[in-house]
Amino acid sequence: MNLAWKLLVGLAVLAAIAAPIVLNTRAGQRMLPILQRLANLTSHEKAPAPDKSWLSNRSRPGPSSWDRTLALSRDQLDAIGVSVVPVKNQTEPTILRLFGTTEYDPATVTIVRTQFDSRVDKVLVDLGTVVKIGDPLLELFSTDLAEAKSNYEAAVSQWERDKKVLDYKTPLAKSDTLPRKELIEIENDEAQSRLKKKLTKDKLLVYGLTEKEIEAAKTEDGVQKARMILRSRAKGVVVSRAVVKDNYYTSADPLLTIAPLDHLWVRGGVSELEAERVEVGQNLKVVFPFSGQTVRSKVDYIDKAIDAESRAAKFRTTIANPEGRLKAGMFVRMMLEIRPKLGRTVIPRSAMVSVDRLDYVFIEKPGAGQVFERRPIFVAKESNDIVIVAEPAEDHQGLEAGELVVGRGALILEQMYEDRLMSEGALLSTTDDADDPLVAPKPVFHSTGAP
């Protein structure tokens, strides 16, 4: 008899001796069951062996037959709060929000320069002056201008003389009084002087003189011939002034800049990733954040190259500015409408779940009761309310209009799905510890149970 059994026998003997005394007390009555169990252990009968039948009946799990769907009862769906919504085709344009700046239309901006070296005697306009075609801008003094006027005056005088000679000798040639050869020479002289007169006059027109000023040059003295008024060739507003009175300027120096304010350009840029979504003719809204004014327009032009510094594709639009209140250089917000693309669908934002940077939805399988399939999707565009799913491709099934997706409760279904994945993985990784009676069988989570 080993030590343990000796201890048990001793306790039993002690219990037998003490029983008459102890049983008369409440404590003794509470200890009676314990003493009886100790007495039973002193018998020579062997205790029954533990039942290990569950070990022999337990078989190793084979490959999982789970079809990766979740089957739920109606009561479970109601308890979870799951509801489905139909997938819709994308019919409304999406809004691409960008930033831009206003600027003058360079095709209508006029830079005022002189056509000759000159001194500016007077500046007749200032910044912000509204001018029309023909309005005076500057008073100039130039020896080059005086020389051009003198050349024109000489050419006119020569042509008038040659014309008189031709008019006098033509009748003589017709009456055979004047040789025909001499008449031809006179006609040639008159043609050359007439051409020279035209060329010298054209030069004055290029310089900016009017017909009236050119005719008046015949009666001007030397100092007057060096003066002229430079007039505007465009209408608009003086937006830049670099000219200063009494300074000398060459024909290459810009003096004034005139720009019309009846319209403005708005330039924007779209990232290289979004560049293919911008097309000529797309509708957009130009919003001036400080005034709250909104102007509707269309995309006029898209650059053919990506800007090397910003890595953006530049585009522009034209907006009307009839009252001239809008100014160049203003920051604006641009809301570009992206047309719907064939094959793209729309679902609520709450229907999509993201796991490890991958996006999924739960589809209710038709004709299978409340059975849900998790399907990966590619997102073309998302906002706080909706998700636009990309059109189907070789590696992307996409969604079809009319399919039912879980719009509410998708996160709970995702947790159930992940739990089921873990359970399936645990079964497939079971080792020889299943034969150990101290290791209890691992529970398996069923999606049809309570979440």
C-alpha cells in the first residue's frame, strides 16, 4: 500500500471515530458527504477507467468543403440588422475637384511698342484706363519719324512732277510729235515715283500715323515732323505700364499692355493619374471662393504634354466677364464633370468593406435563400455617400446592375467571414495533439449561428 492509500485509510479511520461526535453539529452534517466519499475510496474495488470513446470516434478533418459563402436565417438577419440594396448603373457624372487661376487671354493682349527709337514727351493713360481703338496713348518725339515724313514729302513731290510730265507728253506721242521711246521712259519714271510714294506712305502707316496725320505732314516744319501721337490699336484696359515721361525707348521696349476684360482664361491642372479623364468639351463649374460667384463653362483645350515640374496635365477654359469685375490672377475652384463610363456601377459607401487595402462587397446569391458571397471590387471613384465600381475586366468581375449587395451590416458579415476563415484554417492545421486526452477538441464557427 503506497503513501497515498495510507493517508486515505487514516482519514477514514479518523472519520469513523469522530463521526458520533461531529454529526451532532451543523458543521458535522455539512462534512458528512465528504467523509462518505473518503470512506468509499478505502475499498479495494478499482475506480472505473475514464471514458475514452470520444477519442476513438474522433477522426481527423479532411480538406474543407466550405464554398466561401455565409448562410444566415431570417432571424439572424433581423438581429444583425442586415439589409440589401440593388446595384445601379452609373448615370450621373462624377465631380473632379481641382484648383485653378484666372489670367488674361494672351490671344487678345496687346503690348504697345513704338516702331522707331523715340523719346516719350507725355503719357496720356495710366493703369486701369479703359481705351478704345484710336484713343491717344503717348506723345512721341523721334528723328527717325521726321526723316520718314520728309522722305514721304519728297516722294510725293517727285511723283507729282513725273505725273505732270506724263500728262503733258502723252498727247504729243499720240500725234506722233514725240517719239514713242521717249514716252515709254516717261511712263517708267512716273511708275517708279508712284511706287516710292506708296512705300514711304506705308512706312508712316506702320509707324502708327493716321491718313489725316500723313497728309498734314506735308505742311509741317522740321520739329513738328518729329512729333506724333501713338494711338491704341485695341480696346481694353491698361493692365501694365512701363513707360516714363522724357525717357528714350527703342522699338523693342514694351511700354504699355492692354487687355480686354470681357472674358478671361482659367487654367487648371489635373494629376497624371487622372489626366485621361479630362476631355475637350466637358462641363465644369468655376467657383470664386471669396465672392461665391459660380460660372459654368466647358474645357477648351488640354495640353499635349505633362508639366515637368508639377507632373500635371494643364487645361483651360474661357469664362465671360461682361462687367469686368473678375480679375486675372485670382484663385478659383474648378468642379469638372466626368461623364459616366459604360459598365461602371454605383453602390452605397456603407456596402463596401476594406481589408488589407482590398475592397469587398457581399452579394446576395439569387435563388439560394439568405446566402451571401463576398466579392472583391475595384473602386473607380468614391465619396462619403457612394462608391463607383470600375467596369469588368479580365482580372475583375465587377458588379451588374440589379444585383443585391448588403448595404447595411456589411462590417458584421465581414467579421463573420473572417472568423469562418480562421476556423477553417485551424481545422486544416490540426496536429497529432488530437490524440492527447488533455487537449479538448477545437470549436468550429458556423456562419448560420448567432454573430
